[in-house]
Amino acid sequence: AEHMHLHMPPAQIVVASNRGPVSYALQADGSLAAGRGGGGLVSGLSAIGQQGDGDGGAVWVCAALGEGDREAVRRAGRRLDPGDTGGHPVRMLDIPPGTFAAAYNGVANSVLWFVHHLLYQTPLEPVFDLEFRSQWAAYETYNAAFADALAEEAADGACVLVQDYHLTLVPGMLRDRRPDLRIGHFSHTPWAPPDYYRLLPDDVAEQVLRGILGGDRAAFLTARWAEAFAACCAAVLGAEVLRSAEGTATAVRFEGRTTRLGVHGLGADADFLRERAHRPDVEERMAALREQIGPGRKTIVRVDRTELSKNIVRGLRAYRRLLEERPQWRGRVVHIAFAYPSRQDLAVYRDYTAEVERVAREINSAFGKEDWQPVALHVKDDFARSLAAYRLADVALVNPIRDGMNLVAKEVPVVSEHGCALVLSREAGAAAELGDEALLVNPYDVEATARALHEALLMDTGERAERTKRLAAAATALPPARWFMDQLRALQAP
Ligand code: G6P
């Protein structure tokens, strides 16, 4: 496939992210089944049209995540089959499995994820030992593989949009290889405050910041995360933070270069969701859920990847407190909890999944009756069923310890059938946009969360519908396509 690359015009827009728009599963008969990746990035990228390689349009560079993906790369060569990717030119990198696992699991999803979500607490505090050092070396190799591929793909003066904590070193590495490019980095996670960020080894803390500052722009989901990033640059690197007249951090100046800061609060894709939520598979699942809930009962819904920052266990404990303290709800409410598997290669995530299951079982055995099961926990990922639950929900519980944005909080009000009260963590990025209409809670405060659930269940239907309308308007203010184009324009601006 190498010779093909000579005929391929380089791209004007290049997106880089760990997870791409498609994933492959190897079937028993040796064929590959392509599944379309969801998420805002996929719908955002469709905004730049179905430009093929032929017109020097856009290319998406991502990593092969498993054996199915690797096999697809071996079979397809430099570009995946456009039939699998919704027409988008996608280059998937087959990074050696050991390097990938150390970078993705060891550094990105253990250390960097934990730092930005403030998840380290005794006895989970990190130990930066020899194993971490070899994982960090793998993270550098993995970032360099992206930088090499991007340097090859990008046309003269092209815009490159690098996504998330997996790829923090890429902007700096790419700048060294291709000083002509416009490079932006976007963080989908929160950013840790300096005192917490500094638990990283000094050289790692520095390299991550230097890496992002190698780009022309560093963008975040809310102003709070952008400010924290600027504060880390000042505290760790001694960089200068430039501010607007109102005091907002607008850029970071370091070693003679200026990196502009930006905020783009990714919103829900209303058109896609409303259409998708009314397909027959969703209707079927609504019928099944109604059956499970039983007539005349209220429904509290949560939908998360099973992941420590999502705070599912405290959410269940709050629900338990509701049933203990307010017996009037016994038999009158069902908590539908979807906790979908995530990052199961890591023991902390697996242990957390087991704990979620245990706490749900405890509630059911403490309060359940023959004709009423208080918690319905589902762990098998099913997007159609999530949408069905969104449509039915009376209350949605979104209580992360910290979250870059949280799209569930934005999707529920868009799809909700008869209005849904939202109990929302004040530590989710979404709280900055939805805080006026949601019931905000401190995610650590189980008692306060239980009270908020009670209030939400009691909210009268008129008020609930009104609030849901306003929530939906706020939640869809920056749909993925605009979110993507805004970033691109800001990066192109002189
Ligand atoms: C977060 C990250 C994304 C990531 C997603 C799913 O939203 O910001 O970059 O893709 O989690 O996690 P996974 O490890 O399955 O890609």
C-alpha cells in the first residue's frame, strides 16, 4: 500500500484522537464487523462534509484499539474502507500492542485521567515507580507515532485538531516536524488545579504542559478548565498568562511562543437524537422498560460508562437513603441504572464495576418485594435502550465527581417525552450551562443528593416540562457540527 501514498493529496484539515469513528470486531468466520463509533466528534466531523482524499479535504487519524482494529488496518492499508467510516477518510495507526496498552491504560486512563478528575485518594494514591517510567516512555512513543502520521497527512499550512489527554505531547512534537501547520489541542476532560496537578512527577507535569503549548491554541469545554490549565502553566512552568479586561485567561506565553486559550462547550446533537430516539428499536425497548418499571411508578434514570469519576456508587447510596428516609417512595419508584463497561483492562475499573453491582444487589435485597425491584441495573451497552430510558425518565441523576462536560445531562432533556427533572453534580462542566434549571448537588454529599432526588420526584409536571424545555435549549446551543467549525475557524484566525 505504500506506493498509493504518493498519489494521495495531503489534507487541509487533520483530526487526531485515540478513539476513531469506527471499531472492528473479528467474527468467528474470519470476517470483520465494523461498528460505528458514536460521540460528538463523529457528528462534528461530518460538518466538514464528505470530502474525500481526492480534493485534499479532511483526514482523521486514530489508533487501532483491539485485535479487530489491527486486522482491519492490515487488510485495508493506509485508509480504512470508506464504507465503514461514513465516507470519511480515516487512517488508523497500528501501534504495537505493548506500547499502546502502556500509553492508553498505564498513562492516559490511569494517571492523567485520575489527575484531572481528582480521583486519587488513599489507598489509590499513585506510585511513580520504574513501571510508570516505562509506561511514560511508551506514551511518548505513542504520541510520536501520531505526530509522524499527522506530519505526513497534513498539507502545507493545514489545520490539525488534536483531541484529549491521550495526545498531549503531539502538538509540540508536530510543531518540531512541521512548523508551517496550525495546531490546536482540545481537552474533553476537566483540567486539574495546580496543587493537585503537581502530584505528577515534575518532568511529566512539565512535558504535558509544554506539549500542549507547542500548539497555537488550547481549548476546553468550560472556562473553569481553561483557567486551571493556565494556572498550571504559571505554577509549573512559570509561564505568563495573558488576560482580558474582565480578567479571563486568553493566552499563555512561554519561551517566546503564544498559545491562545479557547472555550467551546460541546452540546447535544438535537436532530440526530430526536430522529434516532423514535426508531422502532427504541419503541421496543420502551415497552420492555415499562414492563419492568410497572404501572404508576416514577422512574429515576442514570446512564454512564462504569468509571470512577461518574460516582455511580454514591448515586446508588443516595437512592438507598431516599428509600430509608422517605418510605412513601417504597414501591412507588424504580431506579433504572445503566452502567456500561469501560476500560476493563484496568483492575480499578473492574473492581469499581463489581462494587456497583454489589451495592445495587444490596438495595434490592434490603427493600425489594415480590412485585417491586427498586433498582434495575443493566450493564450491557445498548444505545437504543438508553434513549428509551431518556424518553421515559421522570428524574435523571447525573452526579459525577468531576466531568469535562457530561453529555447525558444534555441529551435527556432533548429526548424526554413528558419532562424530566435533572439532578446534576455542580462539578460537571455541564453545570455551567444547565445550572439554572437543574437541581445542583455536591457529588460527595449523599444526603443532599437523596434530598435532591426527593425534590425532583415531587416537582410538579408543569414546572418539570418548563424546565426541560429550557434545559433542552441550553443543551443544544452548540451542536457538534458548530462546535467543530468554531474550533476550526478560531484556529484559522490570524
Ligand atoms: C472520555 C474521553 C474520551 C474517550 C471516552 C471513552 O469521554 O474524554 O477521549 O474516548 O471517555 O473512553 P475510552 O477509553 O473507551 O475511549
